[in-house]
Amino acid sequence: MPLRRSTVRGREFGDAIRALLRAADLTNRAAADLLGWQEAKVSELINGKEGTTELELAQLLGLLRTPPAEFVHLMALHRETHMRDWVQPIGSGSDRARTLREHEKIASTITGWSMNVVHGLLQSPAYTFHLANSAVDLPEDVPDVVHTRSGRQQAVLDGSRTITVFMHEQALRLPVGDASVMAEQRHHLLRLSVRPYLTIRLIPTAHGPHAGLAGDFDLLTFKKIPPIVYLESHGANIFLEDQISVARYENVVTSLGRTALDEARSRKLITDIIGEESEHDQVAQE
């Protein structure tokens, strides 16, 4: 049976089946024996080989006592694992953060660009809370957003991959929360900037137009699979896999690299903004 191409959908599907097997404390062989299958059938299903029917997948998911929402998700993924590029509409029931988390976990490099707000990987909890409070439709969802983002940061900022984040100066000046929230966020960036695996580079407002004006994105590269681009919008989150589209974002990254301040000057700009805002607050209090 031919292997399906490695895709975002296919990797999420295979990882989910492996997780269910671990949760059930079953090996591939044990699961196959219980279903009356050859062991190779379970392996082929996990690794994306074609030929497994939806009925057979349902039998395996039933054996593994898959929760209803995960059952529906995996049945839908099984039909689409060969498809490249993934648009995940808001309200589709798909855990969009899950897909990003799983790919960040195996990425060897992550390059992010954020124009108007601090990049999600670099946000302090208070900053995330106030940002989410202004953007999330349901206030009761805000704590979940903060918790999810914090967990994502802990998993990604562990030194296992090289991370470069480009941001516009506007991201450090746009008020989110009160002055104390912004002060803590800027100091948080300075603390993060000394980590050897993390590079923070800023594009000053004075530079004018630049290659990142089309919007924020993350470019993820891997050791064994082609790179992908992750985009967020109001209507959907998008994973781009076709290499023509990815190459265009790689060109944007190259251009941002030519435009942005180096690490030392970026730290100085952050420090200068902290000083400016501190002086402004003092004047306001007098």
C-alpha cells in the first residue's frame, strides 16, 4: 500500500492514535490481537498507509474508548490526511491550538513575525489576559486562553529549538492593560532576550514600510519534513504546506532580517521605550 504524503492533518492523526494507545496501555500488537488484525494493519493506519476503512478505524477507536469529540475529529481527519494546507474555521470544533502545539513540539526552528502586538510566545500572563479580554467573544473563555498560551510557552521555550521573533516597534507601544502591565511586558522581553536559543529583533517605526505589512505569521522548519507556515485570522487558523506559498514567506523572513535591528540594538530600543514611558508616567503624576 502506498504511503500518504506527510501532511499536517496526517501527522496530527497519527500522533492522536499513538496517544490513545498509550492511554489504553496497549501496544500495536495487543490492539491488533484484540481486533483480530495483523499487527501491521495498526502500524499502517498510524503511519498513513491507505487501505483502512472507516469501519475499521471506528473499531479501533471504540476499542481505545475514544472520547466522542475526539472520535468525530479523528474520523474526519482520516478522510483528509492526504490533503495539504489546512483551514481550521472558528467554531468547527477543532482544537486549533492543539495542531500548532504538536508541530511546535517537533520543530527545529520557529521564526515568528508580529506587527501590532507582542508575539504570543513572548507575552507575559497579564498582557495575554488583557489582550484576550479585548479579543475573545466570551469572557469566560479568557482564562483558558491564558492557560493555553502559558502552556505553549513552557513547551516551546525550553531550549530544544532555535527561535527568532521579529516584531514591529508598534507592538511594544500599543497599550494593552494599564501602564504596569506594559512595563512588566517590556521587562519580560528583556529577560527573555538573553536566552541563547531565542533572538528578538525589532523593526523601528522610523523605517517606514516593510515586507511584513501583509500580516503576522510563524514559519516552522523540521529535520525530516518540509517547512510549514501558520497564520491566524478572525475567521480561521491556517496551515500552509505547499512549498510555493512557504517559499514566499521565507522571502519575507529574509527581507525582515535585512530590515530589523540586530539583537543588541533591539534590546536598546526596548530599554529606551521603558525609559520614555517611565518619564511620561512621572510627568503625568506631577
